[in-house]
Amino acid sequence: MNKSVGPGRTARRGAQVKLSDVAKKVGVSPITISRALRNPGIVSEDLREVILRVVDEMGYMPNLAARALAGRHNGVIGVITPALHQSGFTNLMVGIEDRFRDTEFTVQYSNTLRHTEGEAGLLKSFLTQKPAGVIIAGAESYCDLLPLIESAACPIAHIADLSQEPQTLVVGLDHYSAGTGPTRFLLSRGYRRIAFMGRGADVRSRRRIEGYEAVMREAGCFDPDLIIGGDAASRTGLGRDLFAQLLQRVPDVDAVFAQSDEMALGVLIECKERGIRVPEDLGICGFNDLEFSAFTEPSLTTVHIPRYEIGCRVADMLLRAVRDEPPDEDKADLGFTIIPRGSTR
């Protein structure tokens, strides 16, 4: 029977398995198991495979954090993110840091670089160190994560699209609405051939594409050729390249809804190069409301995501759970705001 141990946390099978249980199952001493997990090369390949299989089957989480051996946790808050390298994550990170700054906890980050297959491995790595709690900021899929979350001995909070699996300790927004809202805004300004610029590389972007498509179909304006995406080291350079490609296949495009302000800037630069007037000939709407978007010429219409507030809120939720305090809320939708500026009529 599961025994509740506080908000957002439940004692599970995996958290109760001991090293001696694994040793008994394998038929060797606990010290052999411990040494094999710390240094796999000291045991034979056959024995190593047996140990790893039994560890996985029993859900054993080896505790590798020495300072946590005698305590409840190691005082660390782990944060797993797919985009630590992107400028849009900065305010989110500052919000998390500000909330934990005057507490007894320290924050450690791990970046998946959008490699979905690495998400579960990073979470498992954090959990072996007996953290105080974990924040999963923007997971692509919860298929492999849910078993680990259910067996974790610490609370786990989430920054997610609200359509995703977690139902408790969640802060985020509905990215489908973040696709419908800006598209309706551009339609209301008289634009009709509105392109969506972004490749749908993650669940949030795909949800925005779905919202964009639904509104365009409703308005009788949908054309699959208006959806364009790609990859490049420079997102501003990518915006220029994609807009050039877009003009070749849809010459009458009259607006672009770009999935980052950097790409929107690239579109604006390409327009200036080609003598395309913004906003008269082409409307441009970015996403994220980065600082520079207010200072371009013309300034960029964009979608503001309250990233700092999201970071603060999820950190506060997790802190309450770690301290066994009752939560103010289990799930929070912080939404978005369209910021009209000079790049649209």
C-alpha cells in the first residue's frame, strides 16, 4: 500500500528497494552490487548485464550523493530543460533562481538539447543523487518519465503545455491558444495570406501550429504552403532564409507569424533588403517578447510569455511540496499577451 508523505510526493516501490534486496536477487554481496554500479568494469560482462537488469526491474535508485546518505535529501533542486542555451529561457531561469535564493536550497541545471530520448536518463541521474526536488521544464514526452515520477522519493514540478500528462505541481500555458490568438489578431488587422514560420520541433510548437491551422481554416484562408520551417545555427539567419523560400512558393504572402523574435527579426531584415514595406506590404508577429523586439525599426509585434512569473510560480509550488506545506494550487495557467507594435497594421 502506498503511504502519502506530503504534497506532490508518495512513497513508491522503487524508493523502498534497498541495495541488499538487489544483492539477494542477483545472488552476490551488497558490496559487489555497490562496486559494480560505481565502476562497471570491475565485474564480468555477464554479471554486469544481470545486475543492470535486476536494478531496472526492481526500480532500485542508487544513492550517489554522499552528503545525502544520512539525511532526507541533498539540498539540491534539479532543473531539466531542453533549451538552456536559448535566450527565451533566461527569464524563466531568473524566476526560479530568485525564488530559491534566500532558502537553504541550491539549483542545478541539466540540458537535454531537445533530445527526447535523454529526458528519462537525466531525471534518473538526478534522482540517484537524492535531490530535494526536481523541476522538469518543457519535456517533450512523458511516456518514459511517468514511471520515474511515480516512484520518485521527492516532489517533481513541471513547466508544461497544459495538455500534457502532469496534473499536479504544473505551471504553464495552453500553446494551442498561443497559436489561435496571434493568428486571429493578424486576421483582424486585415492580413489574409498569413504564414506560420517554425518547424514544430517540440510539442509546444506543434500545438501552436494546430491552433494557427484551425483559425486559418475557419477563416477560409488555410494553405499548407504557408507553413514553413527549417534549421540553422542562427535563428535570425534562419528567418531570412525561410522568408526568401516563402516568397518563392507563396509570392502573395502578406503576414508572418514567426515562432521566435529572432526569426521575426530575420524576416524584417530580409524585407528591408528587398524593399518590402512593413507593415503595409507585410505584417510580422514574433514570439517571446525578447528585449530587442521593442527597439527594432519598426518595432516588432510579438507574443509575451510571462517566463519570469512561470519560473517563480513553479519554484514556489515545488518549495511548498518539499517543505510539506499545503499547495496554493496544483495547476496554474499563466497565459500569454499579444503586444501590438509597429510591424503590424
